[in-house]
Amino acid sequence: METEAAIYKVKNQAAWITLNRPENRNALSAGLVNSLYSHLQKALADEQVRAIVITGTGPAFCAGADLKSPPGSSISGGGKAVPFADVLKLMLAAEKPVIAAVNGAAFGGGLGLVGAADIVLTSESAQFSFSEVKLGVIPAVISVVILPKLGKHLATRLFMTGERFNGVAAVQYGLAHIAVPDSALSAAVEKEVEALAAGGPAAIRACKQLIRDIPQLGTDAAFKRATAWSVEMFESDEGTEGMAAFREKRKPSWIE
């Protein structure tokens, strides 16, 4: 029986999508990209899922493109190959928070998943590299999600040298939020999922849209939109419930 390219499991209101090609260091084949895209859609459609976690099986998170079957190439058994850019766009547009749990090496396209995730937790020993230049190519597609986080100053050197850096440096560079000892990664992710579940689902969705939209507006337009948004959320059913729960010293209805 053929091994699943990515494993899908719902646990504690989070959908865990585990890249499952350890023999290829979870390299992004056309089949794996299709599986990842399908699982993301499934998680977004499931009302019981509050957050999405992407991680890897084995010692690597994702070693970049599979050079024998790169994303976008034909897939075994026929069918349409999903472009890797579509996976990144789906992560960015997702109304639910996406967590990257970087359990090991994240090279090339693996860093695209890191860049498109909302929250990134990594093991301290995980190795990162924009390794494309070593092959005579460039991190073109992933630059769309990496540059807003890394900035031009750091990207200039890291893109051009392909230098490796660890999880601690990834936090310093702005690519990850938290680096923990290798054995503590799963517990740290569980804690993050629990924290997200404490927030109102509509508020979480609005926060993601707020972060995406407000920086694109001029100052006056931003304040106008933000003020209207604030009123809208305070007057919403979820906002009313949250404030009532606070006054009554009880948990709001969205917490199980």
C-alpha cells in the first residue's frame, strides 16, 4: 500500500497536517503538494477545527522541492497538479490560523511554508537555508511570503549565500516566533493551539484580515477602517458574548 504523502489528523480542535515523505526529507513533490492543498481545504471546511498545524515526519520539516518530481509537474495516476503558489495563497487567505511546527530542516520551498504560516514554532536545532542558489536557481515563488517577514536587508545576504542558520537565529531574523528544545516542540505547539482556542473564532479571523489589510491603507483610511471595524466587532454576537462572559466571570461560549 502506498504511503500517504501527508497525514491528516484532528486533535484538540486543531487539524494536524504532517508531511510524510521522510525518505525524501519531506521534499515537495507534485503529489505531496496536492495532498497538502487538499488537507488544508478539508481543515478550513471543518467547523470543529480552530487552528491548522503543519509539521513533518522524521528529522526534516521540508527540504524544498523534490527535484525528481517538482511541484506543478505531472502526478502519478493522472490528475491536475496544484501549483505550490496556490498552497501558499491558501495559507495566507485562510480564515483560520496556520501554525508551522518546524521539527527539522526547512530548506527552499520548506521556508515558503514557514513564510506563509501565521505562527511559527521551531526546534532550536532545526536548520534553515535558502538553498536555491546552490543549484543555480532563486527563491522566486517563496520570496512573496518571505520578504515581508525577513526584509530586504537580511534577505539580500541569506538569499545570495544560501547560508544555513538554526531555529534560534530564525527567531532573531523574524522568520519564527518561538524556538524551543527539540523535545519540547510538540508541547509548545499544543500550548499555542490552546491559546488560539481561547479567542473568539470571528475575532481570530478578523485579526488575520486586520494584519493583512491595514498596512495597505494610508493613515487616514486605516484609522477610518479600523474604527468601523472596532464598532462592528463590539456590536457582534461574539463580542457581546465575550463581554458578558467577562462581566459574569465565566468562560465564553466558544470555549469547550
